[in-house]
Amino acid sequence: MDTWVGAWLLIAILTTILAIAVLVALVRHVLVVGRTVRQFQDAIRPMLDEVTRQSSRASQRASRARVPRSRGRP
């Protein structure tokens, strides 16, 4: 019976070590993805700001250029 207890204890220890290794790898990947997303946002932000400015400018021009429609049909 002592061999079974030893075997189960060995399996439990190995499983715990493997679970800890997987969790450490997962945390490292989360940090890498977070850093990559931050770099992506920093690279995209100037383009996004430019698109936002142009969209606002176009919206203002469109609101000024609206011609009122006649209500009746020609």
C-alpha cells in the first residue's frame, strides 16, 4: 500500500508543478500581448486622430452645405 501512496504523491507533485508552469507561461503571454496592444495603439493613434479631425471637418461642411428641399413634387 505504501507504493500506491508514493505513486499518487508523485503524480500530485508532478501535476502541481505542471500547473504552475502553465500558469507562469500564461501570465507571460498576457504581458506580451498587453505590451503589443499598447504599441499597436501608439502606432494607430495619430492616424485615428487624423481620421477623426477629417470626419468632423466633413460633417461641419455637410451641415453648412445642406440645401432645404421643397415640400412638393415637381
